[in-house]
Amino acid sequence: MKVGRVEWYSEKRGFGILSSRANDGALDKFYVHVTKIIKSPEKIEFGQCAEFEVGASPRRPGDLPMAVNVTITEVSQTTEVLQ
């Protein structure tokens, strides 16, 4: 299970980007679709905490990996981890 935060999310379009720190300190980015979110507050916003698993990208090679089984919480508890 990875821990990260919401970088961007469009309620209208139903998808966004999550970020998580890799072991080497780099910031990894993951595509998230509304159908892969299992728990979230009413509104998903920048900086909220996200716990997720990594799945394969459903599109072309080179696309961002897909975040699956995503849980987003109201308050970001990962700000310190990601800075």
C-alpha cells in the first residue's frame, strides 16, 4: 500500500493525479479514476491524503501507472512525508 496525496483532481471529468515519494526521494505520479476510489470525502481536493495500490496503466505504454483501491481522507497527513 502506498501513501501519497492528491496533486490534482477534476470532479467534472472524474479523474486526477496522485503523488507519492519513492524510496530514492523522487516524486512518483499515478493516474486515478473515479471508479478506482473506494472511499473519499464529498469533495476531493489538492493535498488530501491518499492510500492506494498500484495497478497497470489501462492505456498506452508510457502512461502513468494507475492507482487502484484508493482511499482519500479529509485531512492530509502526508504533507511532511512528501515535502
